[in-house]
Amino acid sequence: MAETPSAVASPRLQTDGGGPGATAFVGRTPPHSLEAEEYLLSCCLLDGGDTIARCLEARLAPEAFYFPPNRIIFEKLCTLYQNSPPVAIEMLIEELRTAQQLEAVGGVPYLIQVSARIPTTAQAVYFIEKVRELYLLRELIKVTTSTVEQCFAYQGGLEEFIDRVEQDIFRVTQDRISDAAKPMKEPAREAMTVINKLMMKKGELTGVASGFKDLDQLTFGFQKQEMIVLAARPSMGKTSLALNIAEAAVLPKKGEAVPTLIFSLEMSAAQLALRMLCSRAKVNIKLLREGMLPKQGPEQQRLVDVADELSKSSLFIDDSSHLTIMELRAKARRLYARYKLGMIIVDYLQLLSSADSQTPREQQVAEISRGLKAMAKELDLPVLVLSQLNRSSEKENRAPRLSDLRESGSIEQDADVVLMLARPKDADERYQTAADAADLIVAKQRNGPVGELKLTFLKDTTRFENYAQ
């Protein structure tokens, strides 16, 4: 390798651009490779545009180049490519001269040296990844060092501080994934596969199955990035229905299990486990509590078998109370990173807190709703959110509607699907509890039809089943 011109000799940098974390590299040389940077710039100059296009597609920023002259050269190459491709070294020299940056990069000799560093662009993709890899390492060092400094200077607001730190780290790590456009051939092929299945009446689901035939026919399963709201008045069976859906996800009758996380802000994990065990084992929970079941009877064996099934399943329960939306998202991110979750259930929205408890409650609920929808998109999975309804439907003796969602219209706006659990019109009005049957109203669905369906409710086992007349 020829000597780098003395005018731009690479110093041992003590900082890397200033700002937070600028002291990260004091006394140490950050990860970098001047050779990889020069090889990549050589590829950019060799083919006149294709390598630059690859760099832009990979979201490689000028800041990814450690050596300042290389950073200036790459920035100018990108500008030239966007304005008047293809790019040639003669154009680069003139543009740098016009911008009075030619001497700053080492003059014409350095540009000629760089352009002759490699004879072919065959390894361009490798050098793009190498330059970006080293840049991400430097960024991680800066972010984590900045976090240490902020910890020492901490002045309160722990939840906001931790959420900000997590966002900084995720921002760095997510940048390693590029968004490349797909040719229409593959999506069209996938669409035709779905169409053929529909025409053959196979009705294969495209999302997470709910376990209820009529609901799955309307929604084709809960889709990725969707926020699904399940709303009802208290004691109507929201939690029971959510647990049945979770059971269908982690212990499906066919297909692969979907790792599921339940945030239970109202009931403990032990209470949920008891309900799930009795529900799946078809054991009367009232008789169990009263001690009326025989010790060595068939019910006990069914409970043991179901307990073994659930303990081996990919179901996770977080029963932390007084969670803020930021804490919930942080917990979900961490578990997702370890177990690649496929669905999240939140029971229930009105029990979550916002970061600022001083704002009006309607604004708090709006912030929580937006946070849950953002989590669905960030983690690329369906989020089933339980919600309370206000008393309007009871007072007016009618079926619930979207405007009955409690405390904020933003829930209705953010949700992709809204399900409402209601007592059938002919149910006994004396008790505000789930009847032997329930109406499940699909009141909103962005990408499908709305409608109403019935479910059977088994009170003894707190279990919903497909409706059968």
C-alpha cells in the first residue's frame, strides 16, 4: 500500500465526530480499516455507478468512513451519482476542486492512488459490508459510552431514560438491515398461491389462528403488525377469550406453535395459569375451589397432562402491575430478541400508565394506544389489546359500537381490527356476566369484512368454544 499523503495523514483520533460519546475513543483507536474504505472507493470509481447504487441501497452513509478524506470523497461521489451518473474520476476531481476540497482529500495523487487500488468490482458487496460493520461497532461504542456518562449525570426520570437508551441502541442495530425493493415476480407468485388456495376452498390462514372457526373466516387470522382490540364491559369474558386465543396460538391443533407473551396487569400469573389449566382440561373450576373433585379422579390426571403441555409451550406471562407503555415495550423488545415472539396480548389497556401522569387521561390513553400500535409494527407481530367499554350500550340497551370504546377515540383510530364481546339479545338481564352464548362483533377491520358471530361460553370451565346450535 502506498503511503497516504502527509497532508492528510491519518491521526490516531481521540474523538469521532464530537457530540454525545465523543470521549469514547480517548487513548484507543476505534475499529476501522483504511484498506477496506479505499477498496470500496476504488470500486465506486471503476464502474461509474453500480457500486454507488449498491451503497445507497445498503444505506451506507458518508459517516461510515473513518478516514475524513474518504468520507469527503464518498459524499461527493454520492452527490455526483444523484445529479449526473455515471461518475468518472475526472468529474470527481473537478467537483472537489470547485468545492475547494481537493487539497483536503490529498489532491489528485491520492485520488489516482485510490482509483487504482483494485482491478475489479467483484468484491464490492464484501467491502460495503466490511465498512458498515466497522462503522456500527464505532457507533455502538459511542452510544454505550454515552450511556455510561449519562448514568453518572442522571437527574431523574428513570423510565424515560431507559427507554431513550434502548431506542438509541436499537437505532444503531436496526440500521444494519437494508430495505431492498423486491421485483413484482415474487409477490405476484405468492398472491397467486393464495388465490389458488381460496378458489380451491382450502381457506388457509395467513395470520395467527384465533382458534375460532367463524372469526378466522372473517379475519384469516391475526395479521402481523396489526393492533387488534378486544373490548367488552367488565365480567363479560374478555380475559377468558384472550386466554383461549393464546392457547390456540401456543398449542395449535395443526401448524406450528406461535410464541406468545401475555401482559397481565389485572390478574397474577398463577391465577391465569389456574384458569388456563381448568379451561383446557375441561375441569369445573368452582368444584375444584370447593374441594369437591376426587383426588385420584380423571380430572386430576387431565390437569397433570395439561400442566405438562403448558409448561413445555412457548407461552410467557408478565404479571407486573403499574406498567408504563415504555416499560411494556422495553420488556417486549427484550423477550422478542430471545424467543422471536409471534403474538403479544395486553390485558388490559386502561391499566397501563403513560410517561406523563400529569396530562389529561384522554391524552394518556392516546399515547398508550399509539405505543401499542408502534410495538406491533416494530416487532412485526399482531398485538391483541383488551379494552373496557363505557356504559352507554348498557344504558341504551343496545349492542356496543365503536364510539363506546372507553376514554379515547384514538383506540378506534389506531386499531386495525376491533372485536366487541356482548351478551346475546335474549340473555337474562339480571346479572352482568357472560351468558351461555356470546355475540362477538367484528366492528372494524381495515383489510376485511365486518360482521357478527356467535360463540358458546362454558361457565364451569370459563371457556369459549365454536358456536353450535
